[in-house]
Amino acid sequence: MAGLVSIVVVAGFGAWLGIALGGGVRSPLGPVEVGMAIRPAWTGETVVDAHPFGTLLFDSHDAPIRLRVTLENIDQDQAKSMIEDPRLADRLPQIVEDDLRDGIVDLAVRSTVFALGGALITGLVVFRRVKPALFATLAAAVAIAGTGVTVAATYRPQSLVEPRYTGLLAGAPSLVGSAESIVTRFESYRVQLTKLVSNVSKLYDTVSTLPVYDADPGSIRVLHVSDIHINPIAWNLIGTLVQQFKINVIIDTGDITDHGTKAEDGFVKEIGKFGVPYVWVRGNHDSRGTQRAVGRQKNAVVLDDDVATVAGLRIYGLGDPRFTPDKSVAQNSDPEYLLGYGREHGWEGDEVDVVAVHDPTVGRGFSGRVPIVLAGHAHARSTQILPTGTRLFVQGSTGGAGLRALEHEEPTPVTASVLYFDKETRRLQAWDDITLGGLGQQSVLIQRHVEEDPGRTITSEPTNAPSPTGSLESTATPSGG
């Protein structure tokens, strides 16, 4: 038994060493020359290193290997020709697909040869006999075959349209692509590869000037923020996102202040500087005075049991029933009360496209009456589709929880999301989650998500139904203030 274990260990080490020393190739990908390499890893993923702009990560498979693609060089003349000549641009998808296939085949063959060679040579060095060295080579071959089968069986094409992006915030949307491209063409991965190659070519061609985000004319772009808690960093982030993503409307789901005092009213004056409508609902840290202060700002649309049509979307907003900083008044935070509060309120007349509330428990009260409910309060982002078909979208803290930022072991991240709604159907098509490292940290993450069934039927919730639950996509702990 010990001998078998030693053969397997030697085979694994030798294969890893062989791949590390020679398991990489350089291959053209349209106008881009890329380096491809595979390495053993605990989790399977594909990494595209778009230096110096950042990294794209795709959860593409479950096998314990990582495929890393590095942009080595750009053929500027070829890239320019493909961008300017429609005929060449039309051929680019097939060129990219053929080049990618050839590159991956070359990489697989080269990696296999070096892995087997590494296992054989390591076996000869360690055991100094041919027979155990051949067994080590056989063990490596079995492992390679098993890994290949696992990659093929667990490959997820959908991951190519839901990348995670790290690096320069301003460059991320250009590499990811527009919501229209993602939603309407996600079934054709080669088109997305073309989008990536073309945009990277443009990035390098302009050298120091990042291209403007490719605005999707078929979308209404909504910036969802929440729980700013008088942190001025939120205004900087919102201003950047409004410009970079060409936002049509901002929706703030409350807790813009900490104590709702008159002294905090001056903080909300930044709202008028964004140049787009700012829809706001009261949170449990916002007083009625805060609500009046927000309402005085240019571009502000305050909703409290009201409906307004903003940027083509019909939005209903309901302020939080509590004001928790006032300790002299008992606050009812019982979940059944909050759920009932949502169920008891609503609108008359035409259907609405979006409901905005502060507490997600209140938001559950609108299940079955609207396609999407936006909320905050939890200081952790999450989203789920309730049994009725309503999506409950909970934003984290765009202010990094304000003064609460260091209450936990790790600082609360600064979060916001860009939601893309179709202009015709006014249904959510896709969204980008933006996450910045919390206080004292420097990191940026942008992750694209696609709404799998944007036109799904919304069904009314049964009378006397229990608290709705749904398939959770990311978990939030409702610990917000």
C-alpha cells in the first residue's frame, strides 16, 4: 500500500513539475497574441489577465485546474483593420473561435506530453527503476484523463457571460460588454469572445485613454444604492458610476443619515449634483426632517406610499415605519408586523415596475404584486426570487455602514449595483454588482449577472400565505441599523 501511495505522490509531483516547466503555449486570438497555461488548483476557473487593466475571472468548470490566459501583445494594424472594416469585423467571431480551439488543443497536447514526461523522469529519479517509473506515468495518465472528463462534464458556457472583474473601475464595463450584448446574445459565446478581443484591442490602441462605456440604447440603467449612513465616500462612488455607466436614475433605499438630526441635513445636498433623478425612500435611521431635506434637493424624488414615473419606470416607494434613533418611542420590529406593513400598503391604478422600500421584510409584503422589489437595511447584498416570481433585491451599504464599518473583524464593503431594464417591457435584464473594499482596504470587484427569465409570470400570493421564501442566490444577514 505504501508503495502505491508513493507512486501516486511521485506521479502527481512529476506531472505538476512537467506542466509548470513546459505546459504553456502562445497563440494568436484574432489581433491579440495570448499566452495560455494550465495549473493545478483547488477550484476550477478560467482567468484572463488583461494587464494593466485588470483580470476577468470565469467560474467555467469544476475540475481542479486553472486555465490562465494572458494578453501578451496586440497587432495594432490588424486590430485597427478589424475595427474599421465591417467585412473583417464580421469574420472576427469565426477567426477567434478557430484560433481559440487551436490554442486549447495545442495547450492540452503540450501539457499532457510534459505531464507524462515529468512523471516518468521523476519516477526514474526517485525509484531508479523502470517499472515503478512506468506505473507513475500510468497514474499520471489516468489523472489527466479523469481531469479532462471532469472539465468536459462540468463546463458552464453561461459563466462566459457572468465574469468577475478586478482592476481599474473605469475599464471594467468596457471589457465586460453592454447589457444588450450579454442578454440578447449570451447563447453565442464566440460573439462575447469577439467583444472581449475588440474592446481589449481598443484599450491598447488608445494607450492612455480608456474608452467610454458602450451604452446600451435598449436599456434603462438604474443605480441602486442604500445605507449611506453619512459617509461621503458614497457620493464619490455614485458620481463615478453615474458618469461611467451612463445612469438614467438613482434609487436609494434609505438610511442616508445616522440619527436623522437637523445637523445631518446638509449632507444630502450632494444629491442635486448628479444630474439624474434621485429616487429616495426613508430608512429607519432617517427622520421626517431628513425626508423633507432630501425633498428640497434638485432632482430628488421622495416616495412615501407614492408612485412616480421616472426615466420610463413606474416606481412605488414606501418609507420605513420606524425611526429607531428616537429611543423614547417604542419601535415595532417584529417580522410579522413588518411583513404585514408591506402587505397593507400599495398603489391604485396601473401596475408598477419597481417597488422601493428600506427593510427587505417589508419588501416581502409586495411579493406577487411587482416583478422586482429593491431594499437595503441588512448591510449585505443578496437577491432571491420569491415563489410568486417577484425578485427581492437587497443592496449592501453604499457607505460601508458608516460609523459601524469596524464593528466586525473585516470592514463592511462599499457596495452598489447597476440594474439594466428593458425599455419596452420594463423588466430587469441584467445587473452589475460593484464592490469596493471597506475602510482601510483597496480593492474593486465588478460582477455581471444575467436575469435567466426576465419575462417570467408574476403570480399573486395566496391569502393567509406564510412568510415567502425563495431560492437564495447570495445570503444576507439582516443586521443593519
